Amino acid sequence: MEQVEQLDVKKKILKAAENLFMKYGVRSISMDDISRHLSVSKKTLYQHFADKEDIVSMTCQAHIESIASQFLEITRNSKNAIDELAKISRCLKKNTEDTNPSLLFDLQKYHPKAWGVWLDHKNKFIRESVIRNLKQGIEEGYYRAELNVDIIAAMRLELVQLPFDDNVFPTSRYKIAEVQMQIFDHFVHGIVTEKGRKLYQKYKETSGNQSDLNH
């Protein structure tokens, strides 16, 4: 029973840390901030985590597993490659709307272990997902047959990170979710056939109408 309670406490700490990191970035949040946010002592934090680096890497791992689960669910429930892209687009928009743009930079510069977790996810899970979708789309006639899937997948992986680069898209001028959507749309229109473009547009319009009804 006590072990279950301890596990619950650890999960609560990780969730609180995730919310703070996503909103304010990683560097600006201290162990004090996390303990204050949860109204627990720092001693409680250190009972579950060795230090901030430990919290950051475990939070990163938990967040990535959650995102991966969302994307696998999308893949399972998609009718075709274009349907999957349209759903991924909505998921990306939702996930980046409240994300602090400094997040990836903070991980890269100050938290190498967590950065390694992200790179592993990007270079394995995301890469495999993109390649699978590209091959499926070519077979379905929605993507151009002459695409080199390895090159296009490598390009897409770098585009995922690009909106977080403050040198390219300074936060004083750009909103990360809008940049992400523009880049995603540009990527899609670069790979689709005319048949694919029409279907993608149809899915986007349907999504837009549903969004209007929800507001």
C-alpha cells in the first residue's frame, strides 16, 4: 500500500514538473519552484529524485511516451496516409500551443541526459513513423512515387525542431504553434500528388468546420 502511495507521489511530481517545464522552459524552473507548486517540501522531492537532472530526464521520458502513445493511436485509427497526416497536424498544433519555445534549447544546453532521450525518440520512433507513412502514401497514390523516403524523412526530422530555434523564429515575432503549422503544411504540399492534395484539403476543411462548431 505504501509503495503504491509513493508511486502516486512520484507521478504527481513528474506531472507538475512537466506542466511547469512546458509553460516556462526547463532552465527557469528550480526544485524550489516545483516544491512550491505542489505544496510539498524539497525533502519529499529528493526522496524520489536524485536532483533536477533526474526530474528533467524522467519528465522528458514520460512526456515522450505520452506523445508516442497519441501518435500510435492516430496511426491505428487512420483510414489512409493523408488522414494520418491531418490528424497529426491537429495533434501538433494542440501540443505546441502552450509549449515554451526555449524547451528544446534548454534540454540541449543544460540537460544532456534528457536531450539524449529526445534525440533517441526523434531518430527512432519519429523517423520510423515518417518513413512508414511515406511508403504507405506512395502505395496509395497520395504521395509522389519519385520521393526518396530516407531523404524526405531526414528533412522532416529537422523540420520538427526548427520552430524551436530562436535564431530562425524569434519568439518576439512568431508563435511556435503557427510556425509549426506553416512548416507542416509546406512539407505536406511538397510530397503529395494532386489526388493527395485534394484529400488533404478536404480533411483540413472538415477539421476547421468541426473546430468552428466547438467554439
